Amino acid sequence: MTEELPIWGAADDLARVITKASEESRFASHQCEMMMWLLDTLDCIERFPSDEFRVYLKGGTCVQHYLPREKQRFSIDLDFSTCFEDGVEADERLSIVRSYLQRLKDQLLRDGWSANHGMLKIPAIQPGFSAICLSARLFEPIKCRRTSSRVLNIHNAAFVKTEFFLYDTEPEYSNQRLSLVSTEYAVNDVTFNLASRTRLLADKIIALSGQGYGARDENKDILDLKSLCELDGLDLDGTHRMISSWAKSHLDVNGKAHPIEPPIRIVHAARQTALEKSDLSAQVLAQMMGLLYARGREGFNLKRSDWKKICVDVVSYLENKILPLFA
């Protein structure tokens, strides 16, 4: 048994917790299992922080924290931003984060986790510049499907993928008690540094733009952006500042300065992506929403007309609220 109990309690309690969470939340059993491992991984990082940089959660998992639990979607990975002191050179960041992950791995071993269950996988450094430090936490699944990842050098295993973004600009976060579907089934509260609503809004616009590293233009980013647009407490001037700062400090694939000018290009590109993705086929939409939302909950059986409206609403928000900030 581990010295530090996992977030669900005793190690052999997980199957019971998965069943209970699935019955009450309507998420599938394998989704509930992944949610608990995501939460436990956050708890481990919070309990064993780095002394050399600060880290905060961003991305889709963080967005869900700000939503009512009945509207939260499933997220399969953890995205972090790292904040270094001014004296740390850019080319030192990757090795610093990797060293921290190795120390965390050693701590997990001391806590009793084994090589294939609860342990970190730190893949070899790939040649060339990297803006992200990848790792994963392996586990022996109860309900989750085993998969493989060439990038992570993982073969036929269940795992939580983590991405540490090394070149943060305009960080904005606070330490909060997490409010996720999974936290309902944790034996202890989990606190973590969480990106602000405004930081998440800027990040999702950048992601949807497809411009530069960290930008992916995925369909789920439209859903997250729509959810963020409806939240109170957004600082739109701050969103403008964050997008502009990111664009001006952008690096190319070789790690050289390559500003995106003018920064308004990012917003235009995000708008265009939302327009292009508004015409998803019924089959693609059903597959996506079935993977992301709990059975019978809002979003699970989303119609094409509703998806198109979500995309139109995002386009309208970008046109009426964000683009004028760059005028």
C-alpha cells in the first residue's frame, strides 16, 4: 500500500468509486476512471511542487472547473503553464522541468507506486527545439482502454498525458479548490493553481486560430470557447493584452523569435476556424459529443443545428467583443 493514499482513498477502492461516479454523473465507467487519475495526478503535483518554477493548470480540464458540474465535459489530459524567474535562460527550461518530473517520479516510487501503475513516463528528448515538455502517468486500468503513443514511447497501456508549456506569457492564475465531477468522489479537497477565466479565454482563441505552437484548432476548443464567453468576470482588455503578448513573443519551430504581426491575425484565424467547423456531419458530431459528454446530459445528443448555432455564437463573440479591442 502507498504511504500517501490516492485521492479516491484506499487503492482497492477505485472500482467502487468508478461505479458510483458513473451511476451518479452518467459518464461512462472508463471516463470516470480517467477523471480520478487526472485528479490524483494534480494532487501529486500540488503536494510535491518544484522549487525552480511555478506551474498552473490551463486547457480543457481547467475550463471545466468554472462550469456547473452538469455542464462539464470529459477531458483526457492535463495542460500546464510553467513560470520561471527572469534569470532562467530559455534553453534551460526543458531540462529544469524534466529534472523536476524525475524527482516527482522518485517520490511516487517512495509512495509505493510501481513501474506500470501510478508511475511517470518521461520520454526521451526529441532532436530540435521543443516548446512543450511531455510526460505521462501510467496505470493498470480497470475500465479504461489501453492505447499507444509514439511520441510518449508508450505501448499498450493506460495513461494520463501531461503537457508542460515552457514559454508562458502574461500568466494569470490563483490557487483554488478544484470543482470537477471527480472531486465529488475524492476523500480530500484538491487545490491547485488555476488559470483565470481571462487567461483561458485568450488561450482558447489562440488554440482555435491554429497559429503557432500550442494552437490546434480542435472542435472541442469551440465548445470551451462558447462556455467561456458566457462566464462572468472576464477582463476583455486583459484578453487583448494576453493575445498580443503571445503573438509578439512567438517562437518558430527552431526556437527563434518569430512574432505574429499584427496580433489581430490570431482572432481572424480563430473566427475563420469556427466558420469552417460549423458544418460538421451528423456522424462526426455524434461521435464527438458522445465522447465528451455524459449520457443524457446537455450536449450528449447535440443536433447539427445546435452545433451550427454554437459556432455562429463564437464567431459573433469574436467579431463583436474581441476584434474591436485590436482596432
